[in-house]
Amino acid sequence: MKDKKHHFELDFSVRDYECDLQGIVNNAEYLHYLEHTRHEFLKSIGLDFFALHKQGIDAVVTRLEIDYKFPLKSGDLFVVTLDLKKKGRLRYIFIQNIYSQPEQREILCARVICTCLYNGRPVVSEKIDRAAAHFLANE
Amino acid sequence: MKDKKHHFELDFSVRDYECDLQGIVNNAEYLHYLEHTRHEFLKSIGLDFFALHKQGIDAVVTRLEIDYKFPLKSGDLFVVTLDLKKKGRLRYIFIQNIYSQPEQREILCARVICTCLYNGRPVVSEKIDRAAAHFLANE
Amino acid sequence: MKDKKHHFELDFSVRDYECDLQGIVNNAEYLHYLEHTRHEFLKSIGLDFFALHKQGIDAVVTRLEIDYKFPLKSGDLFVVTLDLKKKGRLRYIFIQNIYSQPEQREILCARVICTCLYNGRPVVSEKIDRAAAHFLANE
Amino acid sequence: MKDKKHHFELDFSVRDYECDLQGIVNNAEYLHYLEHTRHEFLKSIGLDFFALHKQGIDAVVTRLEIDYKFPLKSGDLFVVTLDLKKKGRLRYIFIQNIYSQPEQREILCARVICTCLYNGRPVVSEKIDRAAAHFLANE
């Protein structure tokens, strides 16, 4: 059950082309949902993933842990939640869950660890830290 | 039936994630097959799509016509063929067909019209015309 | 310019994962947008694509014509429009356009010809004809 | 470095449409590579994912752990490796790695936990256990 406030939430519905021949959403597609939610979160705090890329700053996923609890099917409504923590100086941890709507059934829970690269090297991005300061607490 | 030599051919097999909930390859996926074949053709004549992009030259599709004849299913083997013509100074026409293997059943036939943009404007790319000279005949 | 009422319209925004290394929406992705809009239109008239499939009725695309006018980029808002005609007894023609929002710039126009298969054979689906009766006029 | 024999290996090359606007393979796409390799492994031991689905047996991923080490780019060649273990009666663990070719640079390592569902309930699939007997050792 989803029972607390999250740093960010985004509503979606399953599109048929996201389902595979088992008739359920393909596992890879959930990564798209999670990524899109992270990028919309970034926008909500004034950061743009593609604009950052063009400035040489790439936010990249370094580790991903997903527990798939229950599959989504054609037409299902769902919400993706996001909570952000910082781990050490370089790593951001996104805790992301998906819940079906309106039943609030847990579909998956994910832990997505990201870091910033500047021209390919891990860096502390003050720009991102400043924008996300409100949310960041060391895990 | 495939009965003549083509400018280029590329072999594929259907991957399960490319199939949708009808149990057949999703219509959009065929565009990926056609695009990948065009890009491999470019490589075969010494051109690289991404390298061109980084030089400001983008080959873009301006019109697409596809007749879907018969669907591909999980595990099917197939070949994508490519023949190239030029139309006027600015347009390239790729005639592309997909045939199942080894039955040679026609899966689809496509006519893909492309043009080159240099920093967003249609241009004659001498680089591409030179590389493709062997294949180009006005339609 | 979009200047008339359509049978159906659906709003979207570009998600970053739909863009390719040219920094614009990949050509295949537009087919997803068009398909999703058709399926939502079907729902709006009481038909469900996946439910139909499970009853042995598959609506399939037999021909596609797309004119790509202008590319969508990361974060762009757009609307997909849909108008339906019937051609002869067996074919449905979907006229679909994409316009950027709020500028109403024409992104692409498409003509998508579909037919119904019942266990693999083209059929007149009275179910679909009845549901769509309000929209159908011979081209 | 890849320095031992694996239960199964499959060669791939990056297709341009798999790259996103950072110019590298999108994170979700790696799940497609991993899944396709598992399905081809199943075929190599006489099992077909889609045929199993049609018999009511679905192999589903319940947990996924991925460490992304280095990104793949347009045109890169790579191999996906697979090693299989069983954990308890119900869970299969696939250890999967991706290495660039021919440099053998480690791209990612993944641990994919799967189970079998029969009409939606976790079951011991004797069919799968028998086919995979040669590879299975408790972790």
C-alpha cells in the first residue's frame, strides 16, 4: 500500500504497444516509466536532462535493483513514485515504486543509483545538488 | 518471391520483445528493421549515420509507404532488402522489402524517401552522392 | 494548421527515451503514437483492441503512408488527431495528423489502412461497423 | 575480463535506434539484450518461451540487479553471457554479463531471478527443470 507522501509522483496508463506476447508489459518498459519519472522530477526542480547533456553533464544509472511484484496489463492505470537520497558525495539514490490505480496494488519497487559524469568522469554537480537540496539527505 | 539481386541485404531474426500482445511483430518494429538495414548499407559504402550527424549532416525520412503483407512471429528468420534510387537533386528513394526465410514469403514492401539536412536545411550532400554513386540512377 | 474538428484527438508529450541519437523522436516511435491513438479511439466507442484479439478478431494495418514534416524533440507537447472512413466493405482508413502544441505546427500526416481478420481471414466485423457507424462514410 | 566458459553466449551489435539522445544505448535496451539471450538459451535446450506461454507456463522475472559499468555506443559489437543456477525449488538465477568485442571490456553484470507461473501461480516446472538439468546446481 502506498501510504506516505513522496518527493514526486507521475501518473501513466499502459499503452498496448508496451505489452509483449505474454499480454503484459515487457520488463524493459518499466525502466522507461522509471526513467521518464526521474526526468520529469528533474524538470520540476528546474533541470533538463537533455540540456544538461548538451552542457557535457550526463546523469547516468550505475546500479539498478528491481523487484517485480505484479504485472501491468493493457489499459492499466498506474502511478510511479520517486524519493531521492544522496549517498556519499557522488551518488544519488532514487527509490521508485509503481502502484496500480485506483487499487494501489504494488507493481514493483526499484532502487536506482545514479551519478553525474562531466565529459565522462564522475563529478559532484553543484548545479544538481543545489536544485535538489530540498530533497537530499544522506541515506 | 524474391527473384533478383539487390543493392544490399541484411539477415535478421525476430526477438520475442519485438512482438506485441497479438503475438506478432508490432508494426513500429518493422521501421527499426528497415532503418537498421539502411544504416548498415551506409556503413557498407563508407558512411556512418551517427558520424554524419556529428558533422551536422542528418539523413531524414520525409515520406514512408509500407504495404504490410504478412506478419512475422516469434523466432521467424527474415531478410531485409534495399535498393537505392535518386529522385531529383535532393531526394533518395529506398525500396525495401522483407521476406521470410527460407520460404521467401513477402512480409512487407516499403518505399522510404529520405533527404539530407545540413544544420536543418535540405542540401545536396556530395559526400553521400559520391559514396552512393555506384547505386544511383534517377527513378 | 489544424482548423477543423476531428473524430478523435489525444494529447501526448515526448518522453526522452523516445528520442534517438539525432536528438529527435525516432521515426518508428510515431507509429506508436498513431497506434495508441487508434486504440484509445476504439475504447471511446466501446471496443477494446486486446479483448477483440482474445475473441479472435484482429484489426491489422495493411498499408501505411506517412509524410514526416517536422521532427518532435525532447519534452515537446503534441496532439494526435484521428478521422475515420470506410473504403469498400473490408477496409478502414484512418487519417491521422500530429500537431505540436500550442504552436499547431504540422509534424506529420498519415493515412493508415486497416482491415479485420477473424482467425487470420479478412472479414466484415459487424461489431466494429456498428460501434463506428456514427463515423463511417465511404471515402 | 571474460576468462571462463559460460553456459551460453550470444553475439550482438548495437543498432542505432537503440541509442538515445545521450548517444549511448538506453538503459532499458540492455534488458532486451539480456531477455533475448535467455530466450535463445531456452531454445538451445529445447524450450520455447512463447510455446510455453501458450501452454499456460510463463517464466517471469521477479528480481533484477544490474551494475552498469560502461556504456555501449552506436555500432559496438558485444557478447551477452549467461550462467544458470537454481535457488530453492522455485527460483532460477541467471548470471548475465555483457562484454564489448573484441576488447572484452565489461559493460554490465546482471543477476536476474526468475520463477515459473502456471496460470498465474508459482510452480515447479518439471519440463524446464529436466531441460536445464545439465546446468542446474544450487547456488
